[in-house]
Amino acid sequence: MTTLFIILEIAGEALAKIGAALGSAIIVLGAAYGIGKIGATALESMARQPESAGDIRSSMVVSAALIEGVSFFAIIICALVILL
């Protein structure tokens, strides 16, 4: 019975690390998609209204920085799960 508990404990630890790695991959893909979508939409709206390009560009940079910050924080959390 104790052997089973030891095997389950080791397997659970390995599954947690695999889950953290998969979570990190999903975070990166989601952030890349979001930033790409922001860029595409910003360029499209700049093409439609060139006079407001400065405002759109600054909003795009702020939005991309917020997404990047949140994704970086989540990747750090996943790395801590893997390493600790």
C-alpha cells in the first residue's frame, strides 16, 4: 500500500510539472494571438482614419504592454511550479 502512495506522489508531481509546462505554452499562444489581433485591428483603423493614427498607436502600445505583462506574470508562476 505504501508503494502505491509513493508511486502516486511521484506521478502527481510529474503531472503537475507537465501541466505547468502546457499552461505556459497556452499562455504564450494566447498572448501572441491577442497582441497580433490588437496590431491588425489598429492598423486597419489607422488606414480608415489616418488623422487619429497617433491616438490609436498609443492605445495599441498600452494594450500590448498590459497583455505582455500579464502573460509574463503567468509564465513566471508556471516556472515556479516547475522549479519548486
